[in-house]
Amino acid sequence: MRIQETNLREFSGARPIVVGVNGSRASLAALRWAVAEAEARKVPLVTVHAWEPSVRRRAPYATVAERRTPAEDRESGQRLVQVAVAAVRMAHPGADVRAVLAEGPPVAVLLRYSDDALLLTLGQSLYRDGSPTELGPVTRACVRESHCPVVTVPELRATARHSELPPVAPVAPVAPVATALAG
């Protein structure tokens, strides 16, 4: 499955639920919640992953071996979205799931794709004691600027048992990505 950059307006039908995915446990919890909500409302689910070339975030003195090319960064995002969508389709075979991989800052990408959405769903990390962390900068900006309601979903505790979606290994932000569905 190749995930292509696309325009949300190309999707016909009901206003979708948009979920931001980045491979974190929090974003996977948001994905679990969003697919259940989309099925209950009988609307499409659009998974969105924003990627940026990592060379913009690397120190100029970083060794060449530590730098990834923009093509490698895009491929990493491609794999992340493929694994997330495959997990959703395996657990919810009837779900109307679409995927978006778009280059750009996460806030701008999420706002663009949620502009006509029913909901924007984002994950929220937990402290070790299980209490929610403060909202991160991407979530805060989306809450402040979104044209649709924003739902934040806390990550699943490591001890929790959830069978809706198989767990997905998080994608490492720097090293070459090896993502897999755990059985």
C-alpha cells in the first residue's frame, strides 16, 4: 500500500474524523479511540502523519552517518502510516480508513486536514503515575486554532489490556525505522 499526499477535499461523503499519528503510544491510543468513534458515527477515519526533513533539526556538525535524507524521512513516515492503517484495518475490517502523509510542520498539516472534519483526535502522554501530562505544543496549537472540536486521548498504560488494535512499535525519530505489528 502506498500512502500518497492528498487533499482532504478529494474525500467524498460525510465529514471525517481526523487523527494525528506519529508512532507514539499516545497517538496509537488516539487512533484506537478515533476508529471506534468513526465506526459508531458511520464516518470515514483519516489518519494524518506530518513529516519534515530531519536535516532541518540536525546540528550542522552532526556526522553524515547521523543524517537522513529527505527521501529516507519520507519513507519512514510512509512506513509509520502503513503500519497504523494496517493495524486499524486488521482490527476493524469494515472501517472506512484513509491515510494522509504530508510534508510540513505538524500543526499546519493537522489544521489543514481537519479544516472540514467532524473531529480532530490527538494523543496525550501520561506521567509515570498515570496522570496526564500537560498538552504538548502541537496539541495546544491545534486546540487554539482548529475549526473543529479537538479530542485528546491519553495513552494506554503499559499494564492495560486493549484488544481493539494490535500494538504497533513506535517509530524512532532518528534511527532507521523498523516498525512491526506485535502479535
